[in-house]
Amino acid sequence: MNIVIMGPPGAGKGTQASVIAGKIDAKHLSSGDLLREAVASGSDLGKSVKKVMDSGALVSDDLMIDLIMDVVMKLVADSKGFLLDGFPRTLVQAEALNEKFADAGVQIDKVINLDVKSETIVQRLSGRRVCTKCKSVYHVDSLPPKVKGICDNDGEELIIRSDDQEAVIRQRLKIYDDSTFPILDFYSKSQEVFQVSGELQMDEVTGKILEALS
Ligand code: AMP
């Protein structure tokens, strides 16, 4: 099954996509993770996108489309389902994806939107801590590690993502409203967009998404 999971930054797309991918045997594809891997590897691509990501702005459509389409089309060639998280983020990206899929005879089976209020997002993201190594995600209030600042899984240091500073979060939310939210309208012209509240407990959200997929 090919799924696009939408929602503002901090809605829980990444967490949900990785849980759901395990349950339905699809590949979780996070555009943000692909970019962070490029930054961590020190590649030219990584160097060119780091500043943009740190500021909370969007990486250019051309670069993003090239990067993600490569991976998506390999999955398509292997007849492997996928869950897209963080892509598309602009109408240009959504249109490019549709065009590629039309050429390849592939379709997006389900579009899920996680709906979360802005204030919940600011509270969630500013308390988020991420393991530098295994990428496990914690929250200082709702999901603290056993030892402050240390990952339970591998003992590595937990960090605050540079784009999780409050001013940057507000900037990312504005960009979401301006550039990403309109994609929901775009998709709803051709298919149902399943609305799921991202304000619920994590496992309740997973349950609602699975219901929408069934
Ligand atoms: P995320 O982990 O999905 O919140 O993405 C982190 C950052 O990566 C975003 O704030 C953007 O700078 C960049 N990014 C991720 N996905 C995209 C995309 N589809 N288009 C443009 N920039 C992106």
C-alpha cells in the first residue's frame, strides 16, 4: 500500500509512520531523515541544506524531488509499499509526485492527515530530545529517558534538534500553513483525505490510522 501521511511539524508523522510501516510491511520514508543523513555524512548535499534546515525553511523543490523520487521509484520497481512522511510539502512537490506516479502506473492509495493545534505542537517540539545515534525520540515531560540527557537504548547523548527552538518552530508552522496545508485541498479533489486527531494518545492515533487504512 502506498500512503502519504500529512500534518504539521510535530504532529507525530514520523512516530506513527514508523509504527504503521512495521504493521503493514511498507517502507517508512522520511524526507527529513534523508536530509539529516546527508548532513551527518558531510556530503555536498548535506552541506548545502544544513543552513536551510536549521532556519526552519524548506529545501528547494528541485533538490527535494530528485532526492526522494530516486528512493520512491526504487521501491515502486521492487513492488514495495511505502509511507511518505514529510514529502510532499509543497504543491509543486505534490504535482511532481502525481506526474511520476501517473507515468509509472502507480497510485497513492491513502492520504492521512494528522490534525494537531499549534500550541500543542510548540509544547511538543520544544521538549523533544533525539538520540544522536539511533534517532529514538523522547520528550522531557511526556516521555523522559531513564537518565536525563541519555538514550535508554544505547547510552548515547540526547540532543535538541536545531530546528526545535521555539522561534524556529513558529517559523516552521507558518511555512506549513502557507505551503503545505494547501496540499490537502489538492488531494481531496481526487481522493478521500482521512482526518485523524493527532492530539490523542500515541496508540490511539495508531489505531485510528489503521482503521482508515483497512
Ligand atoms: P522534518 O523532519 O520532516 O520536520 O524535516 C526537517 C526539515 O527538513 C524541514 O524543516 C525542511 O527544512 C527540510 N525538509 C524535509 N522535507 C522537506 C520537503 N519535502 N521539502 C522541503 N524541505 C524539506
